[in-house]
Amino acid sequence: MKSGIHPDYHPVVFQDANTGTMFLTRSTATSERTVTWEDGNEYPVVVADVTSESHPFWTGAQRILDTAGRVEKFRQRYGDRVRPGRKASGN
């Protein structure tokens, strides 16, 4: 690697803001806050809004949208109404 052009890549602890879960990884992110990790070393802590611990996709709480039947629901709700000043179509 060319020296002087790459950001510092170092161990960082990320903390989930919702669950408080922490995990150690490597990143270029920095923070003034630090924590002593299980290995006895001190690492900077970066608080993340969402991680795999709290994201609905990974926790199984994801809602499934009903994409089939949207047109049918619309037609049930509004029928074959015609806007004033327009002619009904042949559909």
C-alpha cells in the first residue's frame, strides 16, 4: 500500500443503540469514547442506530407486504367509478 493516503484501519467496538449489544471489528471510524474489551485492551466505541441485533430483517420481525391483490383491493374499495367529465372505459 502507498503510505500516507489511506485512513487508519484499526479495531473498533460497535454498540447497538437499541439493544446495547457490542461487537469488536475493524474500521476506519473513530470515537472519543472507549471501552475495555474482554481481552483487556481498550478500544474506541462507536454507537450504531441499527445492527443485525435490532434490524427487523435479521430479528425476524420484518413485515411482509402484500403485493398481490393491490389492484383487486383498489377495485373493491372504489369499484368502477368514473371521474366527473370523463367517459367510462371499455374494461
